[in-house]
Amino acid sequence: MASITSSLFLFSSTILFLLLSFPYSDAQTAPPLVTGLSYTFYKSTCPNLESIIKTQLQTAFKTNIGLAAALLRVHFHDCFVQGCDGSVLLDGSASGPSEKSAPPNLTLRKAAFDAINSLRDAIEKACGRVVSCADITALAARDSVALSGGPNYKVPLGRRDGATFATVNDTLKFLPSPTSNVSVLLSALALNNLDVNDLVALSGGHTIGIGHCTSFENRLFPARDSNMDQTFFKNLRLTCPALNTTNTTNLDLRTPNTFDNKYYVDLMNRQGLFTSDQDLYIDSRTKPIVTGFAVNQSLFYEKFAFSMVKMGMLKVLTGTSGQIRANCSAKNPGTVGDAWSVVDLEVGSGGAAAAY
């Protein structure tokens, strides 16, 4: 009995130590707002904005839960490159290829782009053209998290849509590959003034969604990555039996469709899918944060929400900068320096459920 009591005491003491020594010192629940953004931006011009988005996504997720992860990923890929300006939504045009054609964005799902355009249509019918596609993307990402079981954080609004594409080189520069280690990831995030805490918290977005075999085949061939659990490896080799396999698998082994802290539990069990995931539990700068999130889901939710709001304010266009797009996939007609997209203005309107 004494040995059991001692073991329980040791376990409790270890957890307490981890929580007390967690490398966060900022007690703020949200970062300071960027000038031009506010939590009440559409209070008078579109008071039902958030309920419109939530209601439409609730319906969509009932038939396609994978859309939640797809929308969250679009927000990440938009903000990291050129700021949260909706530029990743744009199709290519006469002026050149869009960000969608850059290698890191080739696996972004068409269903997510269609859903954002469908949301834009519903919002315009209710309020007129007052809400930017960048704001719709940010709110859709938040609702994707919340409706999947994660935190329902407040999103500051007032972003405007950009009218320029990021180059392929910039896209590659700001979106490191899944084969990257922590040092590469930290260097890339530092370009946007994001730190080690943001890296580990935002990586928790991989608690939902899927990964393509080609994104982690470096850990399977020619032999098992020594940092990968043997059983996990064997199962992945069944899904990805050879190089360049087009199959996919869940990012989170334990609860693939629920936004929780099990992603970090996966990492502690050497069951992270990408190098960029598993290295978070290997590198001494990130390992204690991973452990802290794995044992305390509420802490993860708090820090994830903080970092999402922080990321969502990167290089935003506000005031009279940018535009409010009539179609999230195309710059407005007459935009200086570019021709109208080949995408029809009414893309996404009508038949919204079928588009998912």
C-alpha cells in the first residue's frame, strides 16, 4: 500500500512540476489587437455574421467532417504567407499563377474554397457586400475548431482582402515542409514574429485532418525512422506500401475527428506522422511544451486560442487598404494590374450542400 501511495505521489509531483515549469509567462488570454481590428467590427453592418457562418458549417460538417480540418488549414496557409489577406483563395489569372499552384498549397482542398465562397454568398444576401473573404476565412477556421470540440475563441475582425498573389518563392519560404525539423520551423515562424510557444500550440491543429503518404514517406523508406513507433510504422507501411503512394491517413491516431490534445499524446508515444510533428517531442526547446499540453487539455486550448488570434492578425489590411471581394476566388473587376479571373462571379452560390 505504501509503495502505491509513493508512486501516486511521485506521479502527481511530476505533473505539478511540469505545469509549474511550463515555459509560458504571459498571463494574457488574448494578444493585443492590431490597429483597425475589433471584436465588434460588424456589430451594426452584419450583426448575424457569426451565426450565419456557424449554422452553415454545422450543416456541412454533418456530411463532411473532413471539411473542418480543410478550412482550418486554409486559414494557416493564408496567414503565414503575405498575411491574413485572403490571397490564398485567389485563382490564377492573366497576370500569372496563384498561390494555390505553389507546392505547399497543392493539397488544400477544393471543398474548403467552395465552402468559403458559399459562406460569402450567404453573408452577402443577409448583409450586402461588407464582410471580407479574409474575415470569413478566419471565422470559418474558428468554427471548424469549436464545432470539432475545441475552444470557441473570439476572433477580431476588420480584415480587408488583398489584390496580389504571393510568389512561389515566398510561399515556400513561409510554409516549411512536413519534413522540416524544429530549427527550420522556428526560423520560418520567426519571419512572422511567432515563437516556440506559438509553434507547438499551432501544430496542435494537426489533431484533426489527414496527411498524404508523400508528406511522410521519408520516415518509411528506405527504412523506419528510428523515432517512429514500430507498430505505427507497420500500419503506415500498409497504407503507404511504396514511394509516391497517393493514399492518405489520419494525422491524429487516437481521435482523428475531434479537436483535443491527443495529438500531443501521439507525439509522446512516437506516433507523430510528419517529421515536423515528431521532432517537437525530440527537440529540447519544444518537448516540455508538448508534455504540458499532453497532460493538460485546458492549457492547450488556452494557448492554441491565443496563438490563433495572434497569427490571425499577421500583416492584415485594414481601413481603406485592399478590397472586399465579390467572389473570394477572384479579384474584383477593374482591379489595377490584373485581369478578371476565369472563375464566374457566382461560383459557390446555390446548391451549397452539394459543394461540400
